[in-house]
Amino acid sequence: MPRTLNLETHTLRRDSFVEVARRLIQTKGYEALSIQDVLDELDASKGAFYHYFDSKAALLDAVVDRLAADATALVTPVLADPTLSAPDKLKALFAGIARLKAAQKELVLAIMEVWLSDDNAVVREKTRRIVEERLRPWLEVIVRQGIAEGIFSTRHPDVTARLLTSLVQGAQEMAGELWVARQTGKASFKEVVRTFEAYGEAFERVLGAAPGTLTFVDEPTLAFWFS
């Protein structure tokens, strides 16, 4: 008789690989991490690893997807809150994701190094896809609410959500470049603030919102990462 897959056991075992990789990427960095490091931590065989993942890059995908799942758990109650206006939901969305990243700063910086490496273009594109698949539907819900409230004047909420997603991803890439520039003394904190103010203005214009309606990233958050 064929073996019956125990889905719960399968998920728990896969999760253990993801959690160990998450911790090791945070402490060692992705480039220094080897599959053998993960196997040694779990006392597992290569066969067990390749049962769940076809490569080290696939394991990184799973780590990024876990971060996205954590963000989903955080954002879902915000989207469902009937007391929040659309601008308040956007602020809560960005602030919540900022807190999530701050709580795992070392891991986020390690993943950012992968993003910035020319040798990891495929990984970078997969990460973009994961972020886009999660973020765009959230933004579309908020944009539609803002239109209904008369706060946003855009006429195409679905396309607008795509544009906003591209802006967010562009801001993430810019953040990586600025972080490196700050480490090497090639960018001032004032330049960082000015850059993200420009992204905030762009967000408002795409939405057709009044100036000052949104805060893309507040200064204390920027100070946490860039000071």
C-alpha cells in the first residue's frame, strides 16, 4: 500500500528547516550559510532537506515567505477594522511592517544583502514577486475604501494598487542603497529623510490625496535604520 502523507508532520518538519535557516541567515548571513549548516542544526540528512526544498535559494524563498506571512497576520486585523479611515489604514500598514522589520533587524539586513548582490538576481526577482503578491491586494482594498470615503480621487483602484506596490518596492531598493551609502559615509541622514519624503509625496499624488494626508515612513523609523 502507498504511504499516506501526514500533512501536519510534513508541515512541522518543513517549518523546522525554515526556522533554522531564518536564525542562521540572521547570525551568519545568507552567503556564508550552507545547506550542511542547516542539516547539522537539525541532525537531518540531505535527503530530508531535498524532500522539502530543491536548493538553498528555495529555502531563502521560504524564509521570505514566512516574513510575508507574519506581515499578513499583522495587517489582516487592520484591514478589517471598521473604525479606521483609509489613510489611517495605510499608516497602520506601513507602521506595522516597520515594527515587524525592526524586531528582526539582523535578518532583514541579511536578506537586503542578497537583494543588493548582482549574483542573486533570480532570488531578488522571486522576493519581489512574493512581496507583490501579498502587498498589492492589501493596497487595493485600502484604495477602494479611500475612494468611497472621498479622500482618494484616483479612478482606477486596481491599477493604482499596482503603481503603489511598485513605489513601495522601489523604496525598499532605495533603502538598501542608502543604507550602504550611510555605512560608507556617502549619504547624510538629511538625504535619507528627503528621499522618503519624496516617496510619500509620490504616494499622495498617485492616490489623488491632499498633501500631508499620508506618512510613508516617519523620522524615528528612519533614525532607527540610518542613524
